[in-house]
Amino acid sequence: MATQLDLAKPNRRIHVGVILMNSETEILDVAPVDFIYGLSQNFWKSNLVGMVPANFESQVLDLEFHWVSKTGAASPSRLTSGISLVNTDSFETCPPLDIVLIGAHPVTYTPDETELAFVRKAWEDCSAFLTVCGGVQVPLLAGILKDKTATGPLPVLDTFRQQAPETNWVGKRWVRDGKLWTSGALLNGMDMMHNFVKHYWGGGDESLVGFLSKLGGWPDRDIDYKDLSAGGEGDSVLEPPPTAWHWCAPNPDSAGYLERPERGIAAVYCEFFSHSTQLKTARGLCEINFISNTIPSMSMQRGIFGALFDALITRLLGLPPETCTYTTTSVRIPVADSSGDFELAADLYQPVLPKDTKPAGTILVRCPYGRGLMFAFNNARPFASRGYQLLFVSCRGTFGSGGSFEPWTHEETDGHAVVAWMREQSWYTGSFATLGSSYLGFTQWALLRNPPDDMVAAIILVAPHNLGEQIWDTGAFPLDWVTWTDVIAHQEETGFFATLRKINTPKRLKPVLDSFPLEPAIAAHFKETSPWLQPVLSHPDPTDPFYEPSKYEQALDEADLPILLVGGWYDVFLRQTIEQYTRLNNRNCNVALTLGPWRHRDVGIDGLTLNQTLEWLDVHLAGRGRDERKAPVHYYMTGAQEWNDAPKWPPTTTPHVLYLHTNKVLSRKMPDDVDASSTFTLDPRNPTPAIGGNMLTIGGSADDTILAARSDVLTFTTEPVESDTDIVGKIVVELSHSSNSPNAHLFVRISEVDATGRSKNITETYRKLDGKRRDEQVTLTLNDCAHRITKGHRIRLLIAGASHPQYAMDASTSTSHTIYHNSKGSSKVRLPILT
């Protein structure tokens, strides 16, 4: 550690360094370094000699400036306004710095550990450490701000307080804590630097600093935003007005101002907001609301690029024409429970409608994956541009929401808190609907366990209602949950290296997924980042009370409102989607079901689903239009590539039995051989691979021909069918089975084999056998399907002892399996054939 210099009385050259991340830096954030340069020998010689009193020369400083990045001069750094800057130093060549300045980089960038390590070293070496605007995030991530007082851009101070409560965040233009100097956005950095140079090198009339301040006419703005605040440290950042502020921009190039009717006009600098360029491009007046009595939230009208994007989505997905544009406002929703009080972050989408015209209805969406374009394009924007207002809420502990994210646990409590808050808002229309897929659908089931009276419709796509049953219904642990947990753990990380890590997720996780036993590998991989997963592994019984907070079976008994369910033939939640429909339909609920040829991640981004969602909302929320569905059930027939309708699911079928024979034959004839059997052995060092199927991440329809050639897979195949054969509903496979392992696993699949011998999967199931069972007979019910076997093609049954990495294995030694297919006909396949 270098000896820290007395900046007021330096006895050597002062090294001033601007540290630039491997991203773009705001030019106004690093511009304040010129305040210091104005005191340098170089500036004196080139600009001040003969212009200022000669006696000021004794106050000139011996300064050396360093522009520092990881790679130094080897690659330029980027500043806003399209500037490329050639750095003077790399992290390796830079000398110890006495004064450090860091400006803001895009919020999508996360400094890597090399950058953070250099910042920590610079902190230890320096006598003064300054940040402007979002540059404060760098020392925050480096762990420097613990127990310090700091500030930053006003609109994100609440977020900083939630993310780093160990730091004392204050609503000031700038603040000093020892050698740490931090400022708000943009021009607040100039205020800070002006006061920094006055602090160390004087600011009176007889000083060079004072002379330069007068020369530039630089004002002494108050530190507490008194023009906008009640004043004084500890007060709210902004005084909440009784009426709205308005952003006024006379022309696109003006800085604009905030206007409040009863108090006239208050001048406001663009640095008040984190995205000032949005203000300049906003058309007309943008209403500014005050949320939580702290920071302003501006209603931004959709811009030209947003409109073009929405128009492209409309065209690509075949959606009905838009009826309006819309605004988006960030809001905060208070929640209180046993864990404490906090706020949920949300975006309120509101249609821009003619005067005295109300929105078509209110929609509630709750999501743990963020509210950005990736999720807004199909969960918010299409509805706002067609007259609906929509509240898009981030689940607790995610993307700006307070609290801690504990997957599946708090969605009922939080859902009702959001509804209670929503009812108190002046914009609420008196009733609402919900929509969303996957976890967004699960949040709807959580709300439906005790459905609000003003909830009038729901659109639930590929979502479970019972987490314990979903994870453990096969008895084996689905490894997709490891991948999902890893995604959740890193989803808010940004920047090049975060992107690279996400791209390499399969490679990073492979050693974990291949491990036996699984628990130690998961604990080592996640450490403390995902504490919810380890308890799940230690509770393999889906009926365990541990899963009660994520079990919403009661919703299927309580819900009594129109519900549209959407499932995919290759979706991991297909079984529960079918159960939801069956139980609701048995209660004569107004329920509709759409089943398509989709994997989990495909659902909700297709035109059919979005069109059906809009129709459902128009009929059951807005009370306009009419239901265009021909029947309650709309399903896709794979193989035939066509959509069909039915009054219920499954349609009426006729059972069709096929028996397992020797020589890998599947036939309608009973077998003749009294002692026939087939065997295979699973080698855990080379487990049967998962190809396609019902998975969370990949899966789908796939060429699985390679499985038939493996020694650890048994196949039984029919002769070519004589006519097109439609299999619709649940296929049941009955096996007479034995194994040298009482807890053996069985993977069973039905595939179609074409005339060339190429095989593609239709449906499947997986089962970890009960080690206490006495009977050799095993009955396996496969996932629902609707598939046409084309004339001349064949039906194939595949049997294996693993599907890796779809499911975790329970053995580190080889497992042998025997399937008996004797003259008793104990091993068979029951096909539901459409009549």
C-alpha cells in the first residue's frame, strides 16, 4: 500500500486517475476532471500565463493524469457521444493513484473481478476517491461502501438502499465521507468537483481556484436540492406535491423543466433523471407522478421505435390491429408480512384514449424474470396497445422489488397485497384479469386459492399448481431444476462476462449434473446463492408439509371464473395442465383448453396463443366481442400437422392393445413363448441420453433413432400400420419387470418410425420404482398426446433405465433390468385410438 499523500500540501507529483470500465462511460461524468487540470502546470503554461495574476503561479500543482483501463492503450475506451479514447495506462502499468474518478457505465454492464480488484487497490492507495452518477456502483460492487455515507442518481437511491442497506444513502447533490466523495447524476459531478478543489486548494478571491470559478461563472448550488426538497439531510428527497408535475420540452433540443401548476415553474436539470435522453425524445407533456414520497416516476409515452417494434410483432404474429398507443409508469407497491415491510417494483401500462374513455379493463401480471422487452413484448405491450391497462409486477427480491426471492413460497401473500393496493388506485377499473405462462401462471394459481371477488378471468399457460408434485411425481429429481436455479441466481447480472457465463451454462453445469451423489455437487456449485434448492433435495416426498406453501390444489376447487388453459405436448408441466382442466371441467367451470405442438419455452410467443388471450380478455374482462372458439378444447394433432376441436378432453377413443414379443416385436397378437424375456443393463458412466421430450429447457420433438441402437435400451416395434391411426389421450404401458436394484428407474417412450427407419418421439414417462413393492407388474401412464401415425409408418416402444440429464440417477453401479413378455401377455401397451 502506497503512502497516502496530503493533497492540500503535496510534497511530490499528484497522480490523478480516471478509471474506465470495459464498457461505455458517460462523458459528463468524467468531464469534472478538468477542474483539477485547470490547476496543472500544463494548463498554466498553455492558457493562463499573462491572463491571471502572476502570484497565482505558486498555487499551480504538479499533476500527472492517467486514463486507466484493463487493457490500457491496447484498445480504446468508449465515451458517450461516440468518442473513442486512447488510454494512457493499463491496470498493470498504472502507478499508485492519489485521486481517483469513476463515472457511470450502462446499467447493463457488470464490472468483472479484475476491474473490481484494481478499484479496491486504487481505494487503498489513494487520498481521494470520487464517483459521479452511477459510477458509485463500482465501489459498491467492490465492497468499498460498507458503513460509508454515499449518494447517487436520485431515481435509484431507493434501489441502492435495498441492495446495500449497510451504506448510508443520502439524497444530496454530493456528499463526502472521509476520502470518499460521491455525487448525483451528470452536473452534480461538477458541483462535487468544484467543492473538492475548493476544499483542498482554496476558493477565496486570492486563490487560483477562486479566480477560475469566477472566470467560469460557476454557481454554488445548494447541496440538498432545496429547490425541490423540504431541505435538510434526512428529509425526503422530494416533497410530494398534491398535484402532478409535468415535463415540458419546448423543442427537442431543450433541457426542459418541471412544471407544477400551483407553484409555477421550477427549473430542473436533466441529471435529475437517470435516462435524460428519454426526456428529450418524449413528445408533448409527460406526466410525472410521485411514488413512495421519494422519487418521481414519469409516464413515458411509447416512442416511434417502440411503435415500430409493436407493429412488427403485430404483423409477425397475426394479431388484430392496435387501437391506441400507451404510456408506461414505474410504480412501487407496499407489502408487509412477517419478514418485514418492503415494496414491489412494477410498471403500469396505460392506454392513451380519447377524453372520457375508460380502459377496456385492468390486467395483472406478476413475474420473477424482469419487466424488460423480452417479457413485456408478449405479457404487456400487445394488451396496452389494444385498450387495456396492465400492471406488470416483479416478484419480491427480483429486478428492483424488495424482500428476498424464495421461489414459489410467497406468491399468495404478495398477490393479495398487490390486489389490495390496486383497489386503492384512482386508475383501477373495478375488476381485473390475470395472465402469464410458467412462473407467471403459478402466481395466478396462488391468487386463485382464495380468489378475489373482483378477479373475473385468468389466462394460465404451461404452469404448475403444485410444486412438490411437479418435482417429485416420478420419484426422481428432474435436473432441469438445477439449470433453472442457476438461471435465477445469475439473471440480473449484466455485461460481457455475465453474457458469456450464461452462454456457457450447459458446460458449467455438466459436472454438477453428472455427479453422484447430487447434493454435495449442488451445494458446492451454488454455495449460498440459491438456498432453496438443497431443502428440496432433502424432501423427496411430494406430500411432505414442506411443500404446503407452494401447493395450490385448493385453487382447483375454489376457482369459479372463466379460465383459459394452454399446454404444450412437449412441456414439462403438461401433466398438471391436463389435471387442471379435468378438475375444473368436472366442476362445470367455464374452462377452455388449448394444447399445441410446443415446448415449454415456445408457449406464449406464438400468434395463436396471443390471439386467443386477446379474445378471452375481450369477452370475459372487457365484455366486448364474442367467443370465437368452436369448442372448449382446441388441440393440435402432431403427425397430421392440423388443429382439431373437441367438446372435452380427451375425446372419445377406443382402447387398442399391443403386446411385447421376442425379436423386438410389438403386435396385437398375444405372445406364444412361455418364458420369453428381454434384458438390458444401465451403465451410470454412460447413461442413456435424453433426446427430446417433456423438459423445461430443451426437449421437444426430436430424432431419437440413435436410442434404438444402444445396448441399454429395449425397443419393440409394430409392423407398418395399414391406415392413418390417431392416438389421442393417455397411453398406458404395463410391464412385467424385475431388476437387481430395488430403486431402479424406468424410462418409457412411444415413437413413430417412418419408412426410412427414422424415429421421432411422441410421448413418454419416467418412474423411479418403489423399493418396497412386491409385485413385478409396473403400470406407467404416459403424458397425454394427440398424434397421427401415418399409413406405412410403425409404432415403437422404447424402454430404458435412465434419461440423462433429464433426471438424476440414484446409483453409481450398473443396474440390470429384465422385461418379461410371455404368453400371459403381462407386458403390453394400451393405445387410445380416436374413433
